[in-house]
Amino acid sequence: MSKPRTYTYFPGCMIPYRLPHFELTAREVLKKFNVELETHSEHSCCPEPTTFTGVDFEAWVTIAARNVAVSESTGNETVALCSGCFHTLAVANHMVQEDEELKKRINKRLKKSGLEITGKHTIKNILHVLHKDIGLDVIKKQVTNPLTSLKIAPHYGCHLVRPLEATHMDHAENPQWMDDVIRTTGAEIAEVEDKMACCGAPIMPSGEDKALTITASRLDQIKASGADVIVVVCPTCYTQLETQQAKVADKFETEYNIPVLYLGELLAFSMGMTDIVTANQRRFHRVKLGALLEKIGGTP
């Protein structure tokens, strides 16, 4: 076997401590394509892109730039499985590329740690790796359990795509990369109204009622599409659409029971690695996967 393609993996905070099955399934799926993820002990919190920037922008961009500089030192491209982490690192890296004075200020601070950011580093999310680096045809060759019985609603979330000049995704309003990867499994894409709608999570700390109203609207749109399952790449979207689903159903006196899967879990199903997902379903899936597993020929 040829030497594995290696990325520096930025784990962030949420996946290691709350949703480790994201990393587990991503690593197992990527092994199928001779891809490895290597961590670096000097990485810290990204930091979070929603509220931190409004509290102290210079601190936010400096911490983010420090993480990018740590990644630069590895000589590998960086991949973040968390959309929020990806957004922070990609945007900070882009700002450094565009603003020489900002880069000078940051590097003056980073010098104390023996680090420097050049702005030349590449920050990727899992869709860059799957869609562009590995390729759809290569993914299809690993599909041993086609998911032709499933209709899937991909949920992109707010931080994965915009701004395009920093994220280097395919489209701001109608991205297709996750749709394309899902289609390699044989599944059908559900046509969901308002494709880029927010899940509601960003405003949970300041207004839970409003946040859950947004979540209910999103779940209503997905339910109306006839989707069997929601697929996400963002851990925050996962917790809002999956973990909060029962609370939303109670609040609005309705019923959803729509399973939510990380994209890596869906690919694992299609590649015959059902056990990787089912081993974690009781711990990480509050919306049970029984009906979904029956549809794809797995064991509930």
C-alpha cells in the first residue's frame, strides 16, 4: 500500500468531549481511502466564532492565528471536522492573507511563543477532503451497502459555507458538495425548503424560546420533505437538531422522530461498517435509529 495521505487534524472542543463518534467514524471511513489524521498537542480552542468575536476581536483572531501557525509547523494541510472550528481557522487565515498590518500585529504576539503565521496554510473541512481530494468516483467504489431506500435531508448550517473567499466551498446559497457525497451512497436527496436555514443553536444562550422556534421551523421543513434522516457535518447543528428535538416536539406539541446522522456515519453505513454506528447509538443518538436500520438492512 502507498504511503497514507496525512492531514493535521484540528479536533476543537465539542467533538472530543461531547461527540467523539464524529471523529471515530471519520477516521474509520478515511482509512478506506488511505487517509490518516494526525493531532498536534499544541492546538487549543479555535476559539468559537459566534460570540467571541464580539467580545474581543483581536484576541479571537490572535488565538485562531496561533492555531493556524501550529498547523503550519506540521507541513500538512489542516482539516477540521467541526464547522465552527473550520470557520474560525479559515476566516482568520484569510484575514491574515488580506491584511498585512493585522498579520504584523499577530506575529508580534506569536513571536513570544516561537510561532509565526504566513497565511499560506490550507484549512479544509471534511467535504473538501471527501469531494475534492478523494473524489466521488473513488468513494463510490467503497460502497458495498447502497442506501437506495433512504431519502436524506442534508443540513449545511451557517458556518461551513460562508464567506466563500475564506471557506473555498462551491456555492454560498445552494452548495452541492454534501449532496454529491450523499448520492455516492445511493440515497436520494430530499428537496427541503430554505436549504441554508439556521438550526437555531447560535441564540440558545441568549434566547431559548426563539432558538427552539427556529429549530421547530427547520424540523418542520425537513419533515415536509419526506426525509428519512437528516445528515450534518456540524456538531452544533447535530446537538440542536438531534438532542433538542424532543424538547421542540414537546414545546410545539408535535412529533418528529427524525434521526440525525453525522456524514461519516452515513458513509460507514454504506461501506458495510454498520457496527461502528450502532455501537454508539444508545449513547449519542436520542432519536433512535431502529426504523432507519431496518430500512438499510442493519440490526436495530
